[in-house]
Amino acid sequence: MRLGSYPGIEKLSSIQLQHLFEEKTQTMFSVIISLAEMLTEMPIAFIAAPDDNGFLFKTRTSFSTDPWELPLPSSTPLVIPDIQFEPGFTNHPLIKSGIRFYACIPVLTAEQLPLAYLCIMDSKVGTLSDKQLKALELLTQQIFRIIDDELDQFEHHKSLANALTTSQEIDIIFHNAIDAVIVLDEKGVISKWNPKAEQIFGWEKSEVIGQHLHEFAFVGQDLQQYRELLENLKYDDPENHPNTTIEFSTIRKDQSVFDIALSISPATIQGEHFYICFAVDITSRNQISQVLDKQQKFYENILNKLPTDIAVFDTNHKYLFVNPGAISVKEYRDFIVGKDDYEYAAYRNRATTTADLRRAQFLQVKNSDKEIRWEDSLKDPEGNNITHLRRMYPVHDDDGQLSMVIGFGIDITERKVMEEKQAALVQQLSSQNTQLIDFCNIVSHNLRAPLVNMSMLVEFIEDTNNPEEQKTLISKLKPVIENLHTTFNELVESIQIKQDLEIKSENILLTDCIRRTFEGLQSEINKSEAVIETDFEEAPSVYFPAKYLYSIFHNLFSNCLKYQSPKRKLVIKLQSKKVDDKVILSFKDNGLGIDMDKHKDNCFKIGKVFHHHPNSKGFGLYMTKTQVEAMKGKIWVESKIDVGSTFFIEFINQKA
């Protein structure tokens, strides 16, 4: 690749390059190359620079690719983890040479123009951390200073280049380093101490050269950790020991304590072993981090104590935060951070139904960039329905881009229960007028006649002086009073059913209802010689108030017995069926039947009778309908005259 394709590049003359890459000058670069190889743990590193003809010359290396074929950046580092998969490099010579990883960091002038390049390669796929890139950029600054100083000396003092020693080369590289650079010999004794180290630690170079760093910089646990670190970095081959960075608390000359990040890399220079240490004062960073941690804990403490459940997602629907209101168990809260609902469902061994719903809701917010609201109901461990009012809305950064999505829910179960109770009360009040009309009708019809009879009997008693006749008249008052008492109790019971809004349901076996009904109607059943058939196999039980269900069985059975046909033997068939979450119960007989054309809309009205019978009062079906509808169920009848009737009852919300 021709360098001319990179506009504004600072080119050197061929004579300048020849001087820079003479054997004596390359020694300086070899230190940087060694550092680069150690910092990156890569086997190939070299420095390349363009001449005024547009070609590259590079330091000595075993790498043999033509220099002008290297991919070079303009002003920012170029890192290619795997060149085989990089677009445009299918047949590149680097691939043919067995290279997979390639990185190139430009050596920039003061005008930010590339003067040379520090290149790293490996036959394996790799990558560079932010810290490694930062260290390599520091090395390129040293390369620039070497080139700058070397060219200056080349023009004015060429003789000085022949007198440079290895120690002076290292001084040139590290003198102006941004970080504190400390060189230790193989025993840990300080041999180099740059100006930045003097500034950070407060000790002059003359005060520390020849001493161990731990003698004045570390105490306590940090001292032991530092010693163990040096012990672990003893080596035969430096390339097998990567750069190690640890944070310490250390001491300045004035005895003040501060925090440093200390990176230590073993190196071999001209056969001698060294430890090259880079120290960065991170006190301010740690203080800021502590403040941020306190703020984070403060806000998390608030969010964790809110009664609402809160969840925060990133733009890929991964959880960033959940509070105890959303997930009460800390183990599950810790797990879900960084994961989505599908991973959480797998962890909890649950179906993905909820995960599918939450993903759809998240995508709706993300795609529409608008808030959504909804209600959902879930069952708690006791099987009770818990209703939440939920919101999910987008949050944007300063550039208007989606940065996160926040969702929260408020438990409105009590409010929903109150709303249902209010609705029931409204329904109850709306039916009050109908009840009053029914009550007036039954009073005028069922109570007026007994009261008139009682009044007439009292007048007769008052008009006669015959004790026997008075006794006879008084005896006739008793059945009238009993009838009046029974009618009154039935009226009161029907009204109480509609007012009993909190009656509890339970699972009741239908066979138990049959047994109790038989016990109460045994004489009538025996007298009628009725054939009774039951089929409760599909739905053997119902979830319903016990006293209502027993009353329903008694009333419907009584009607079957009461209105049987004299033409045939009575047959009663009971059957239950399961339909979704409902149970349909049917009572079928072959009795007198009902004229549905005449009584279709009046079958269950109070005081309504369809046949002459001494015990017919029109309360049984009215009571049954009231009890069924009080539990939100339905009742209806199918009937033909002289064929029979079938009463159907639908029970809702039946538990499995």
C-alpha cells in the first residue's frame, strides 16, 4: 500500500531514515520494541517510517512482508483482531505470511501528522485492552522524541550518536514519560527514577536510587502484596510473564497516603533482568468513584424501599437493575442483572409465556419511542389474583438516542377488589327497585289472603259467645299463621341472598349433594318410586358456596317430585360437564313440563307457578336463580308440556 494514499503524512528523507535505522540507533528502538512485545504479549513488533519516495523502511525483524503492503492508519490506532475476516484483506500478503492479528499505532508530530508507525503482529487472533493501547501510545511518544532528538543531533552533533549507552537510551525514552516510570534490577533495587516519579512520590532521584521501593513506599498488607508480586514475576523468559497491574495505597515523602495503579513488566536488556514499573496516581479517580458509589447506593436504597416494582433495561432488553418489589429474592435479583427474561425463565425453570409478553412490550416501546400502560394479573403462591398497573417508557441521552427503558408496576389489587365491590353494590342497588316491586307483589298476593282470613276469624271469635265455637275458630288460625310465617321467612331469605356479597366458596362433591338431598326427601322419593340416574364423571365437583348448592339441589329435586306426570314412572337424570373453566350441571325429568311459549320470560319470577299443587308457592325457582346469579352464574330451562323439563346451571371460575 503506497503511503501517498494518506494525505498530510510527514515524510523523512532517505538520508534521515538511513541514520535513524543504523544499528546503533536501532538499539534505542529495540527497547521500545521489547516493551511493546511485553506489554501486548505479542511475538512480533517493529517500527516503520516512510521516506520521501513513498516507501517504508522498518527496524530489523524476522517479518518479511514488503513494507509498502502494510495497512497503515492516518492519525488513530488501527487494531484488526483477525485480518482473515477483515473486509478487503482476502488475498493480502499478511494472510499469506501467516499473520492473524495486526495493530498499528501512528507516531504523531506536534501537528498530529503521522511520522512513523509502531506495528504489532501475531500469528494468532488477539486483541488489545484500553490499558495496553494507552501504554503503546506512550511508547509512540517516546519514539517521536527519539526521532526528534536523533534528527536534531544528526544535524548538529552527529558525534553524540556514537557515544550513547544503553542507560542513556533508556533515559531518553523515560525522561519525559507521562506516568511515573521506575526501573528495578532483578533484586528489586531502584536503578531508574524519572521526573514524574519524583513529582508523584515526592522523593528526588538521588534519594531513592539504590534503595528498594518497598522500603519507603509501602506498609502493612500492601507491602506484603508488593513483595509477593515481585516474587511471582521472577522469570527465565520475560515473554512468558505478562504485564501485571495492581492498585496499592502508598506513602509520599511527606507521609501523606495516596492510591496508585502500579504496572510491573519484567524485561531483559543486554542480558540483564529488570522490572519496568509504571505508576499512576489514581487518588482522584478513586475519590470520584467512591462518591459515585455512595450516590448509587443512596438511589438504590430509595428504589429498593419503594412499594412499586421497578426494572431498568438496556437497549437490548437486558436487565440493568431490579428492586425487591419486582423480585423479592436477592439470589434471583443478582442473577437477572445483565440477562433477559428468557434466561431468567430458564434459570427458574419456567415457561417462556411471560418472557414473550415482556419482550413484545419492550419492543413496542423501543420501536414506537413512546410510553405504554397496561394491567396484568398473576397468581401469588396462595393462588390469589394480584393485579398490577404497569408502565414502560423510554429514556434518552443528551443526543436524543435511546439509552434505557424503565418499567414499573403498582399493586392495585385492593383497588380492583374495591371496584368490584362497588360494582356489586351498584348492581345490588339497581336491583333494589325490582326487589321492592317483587316484595310488594308477594305481599299483596301471598300475604293479603292469610291476613284477610285472620281478620275474619278474629271477627268470628269476637262475635260468638260459644266456647266450643271459639275454640274451633282459634284452631283454624294456626295453619293461617304458619303459612304466613313460612311466606315471610322465604321472602327474608331471598333478600338476604342478594345482600350476601362475601359468601365463601369451596370445592363440593356433587355426590355429597345427592346424598344430603336424598336424606331430606327420602319419603317423597320412596313414595314416587322415582328412577334417579347420575353422571358426574367429567366434573365430579363444583366450586360454590355449600349452603347455596344444597339449597339448589333440594329445590330442583323437589320440583321434579312435585310435578311428576301421572302417566309414567318418574325418571330424573343429573349430569355435569366441564367446559373451559366452567361446569354445566343439568337436572332432567319426564314430568308435566312447562308451557315455554306462555311462561318463557316468567319461569324464575317470584310467586310464579305453572301447575296446581297445594305446596306450590313460586319461591323455589326464584330462590335458585337468586343463589346462582349471586355467584355470577347462569340458570335456564328447556321444557315441553307433558314431555318433561331440563334445568341447566352454569358455574363459573371452576378451579382445576
